[in-house]
Amino acid sequence: MDRSYPPVSLIGAPTDIGAGDRGARLGPEALRIAGFGEALVARGIDVLDRGNLDGPRNPWQGPVDGYRHLQQVAEWNRLVMEAMHAELSGGRMPIMLGGDHCLGLGSITGVARYCREAGKKLRVLWLDAHADFNTNQVTPSGNIHGMPVACLCGLGPRELTHLGGDAPAINPDVIRQIGIRSVDQGEKKLVKEHGLDIYDMRYIDEVGMKRVMEEALEGMDENTHLHVSFDVDFLDPSVAPGVGTTVPGGPNYREAQLVMEMIADSGRMGSLDVVELNPILDHNNATALVAIDLVESLFGKSTLMRD
């Protein structure tokens, strides 16, 4: 290996509390069964599996004031926030295995808190088909997995925006969204108002993934902590069918590999989410295997030895 990595901790968050389909709660075990930990160990990385967090069960109720399962979502995100922060404070790289993408709120809130304490700058890459910038006023469903970026930026209920004590957890200029191709009608206005930095599929088609990643990674230095929040529906459904919110026209396998390889080349990744894998909707755990393959590239796997 050309690069050394800090010891890694796997944190399972088995819940579909923020989603519109059941099944993402099985994602952590599907990833483990497919060999997630073993793949990193084979790359010479010290891996410790912390097991699964234990949060409230999914009551599967309708929205109240535009939010489904608000209190349960808040509790799951509190658990994730504390777990991510604890691993970073202990000198380990946390990888959160979800679970649906509402958990990105707790994950990034915990990482942001660590960065403030350590005097580091934070950069977030949000790899997703969706902007996840809804609020209860514009959401068509009330599913909070469509709201975590808005909550991170201070838009949403106090239970979520103040998860770490202060709001906002991050400013919009911290985040770069890549692969976006589904933004709800009311959400489009919010994204524009708050200046979210989005590399949608049209822009990717126009300029190519290499230039997109150069722009998204620009300006990082040795004091930058890079958090990658990888929603498996970032990938085209032909590559990753095992998700509840498939959107056609996403990055293909080779484009996704380039994304991961360029992140690895930056040498800045310090924490990671892998979310929204739904094995109930998958075929022979193929999506989990693709996700692991891509995560290996995040940790330096490449065809040739590169400087």
C-alpha cells in the first residue's frame, strides 16, 4: 500500500426510521455478510467492528406536522452523533453502516463537533441521487431521510437542528453534492436560496466526472477533514438495484470508481457513511458487493500502483 490509514471502527445503525420503505435496517448486516470488514483488513487496515447501535423501533406511522417519526429519528441520530464523535476523539476513523440517510444528520453533526474541537476545517461530499434539502413545508412525504442536509444547515425542527447543541451544525459552503438527479419542486427553491453546491447529472454529463471531482475537492489542505456520505442510490439502478429510492440516470460503475479513487488520492478522508442499502430489494446481495468494491477504492485500491 502506498498510503497508511488510521484504525477504522465500524458502527452499525440498523434502522429505516427516516425512510419510506422498510428494509434499510438490514443494511449493516448485508454489508457485513458481503465482507465489508474483511475487505478492509485485506488492505492492511486495522478494523474494529463496534457492532450495532440500539435505538427505537420503527413505529411505521404517518407524518405529524410534516415529519414522520420525529422523536425516534432524533434519538437514532443522537446515538450516531455520539458514536462518531467518540471514535474520532479516540483517534479512529468511523464508518457508519446504515440504515437510511436521515442518519447522515447525526454522523455529520458528530464529525463537525470533532472538527471544531480539533481546530480542523470540514469538507463534506454528499454522494446521492437526492439533495435531501426538504423541510416539513415542502416535503411530499414527511420522510426525514429527505431532510438531513437542510437540518444540518439549520432548517428544520429544533430536535434535529440542535442535535449537537448549536445550530447550524454546518454552513452550506462546507458541503458538495454529487450525482444529484431528483430534487422536489419546493426543495429546488430552498437549494437555490441557500446556495447549495450541487454537481447534478447534467453538469457531470457536460464536463465529465474528473472535472467535477477536481472542483469538489479543490481548496482542501492538510488541516481539512473530509467526510464522505455515500448513499448507495448515488449509483445508477443498473449498478445498484438494492435501494428504496432508485432514480435512473446516475453514475455508472466506472464513473463511481473514479469518484472513489480521486477521494483516495486526496488523502483527506477521515470519516464515512454507507447508507440506504436495502437487501430486501437487492439481487443476491449484489448491491452490497458493489458498495464494498467502491469502498475498497476509497481506501486505495487501484488497477496499478500510483503515486
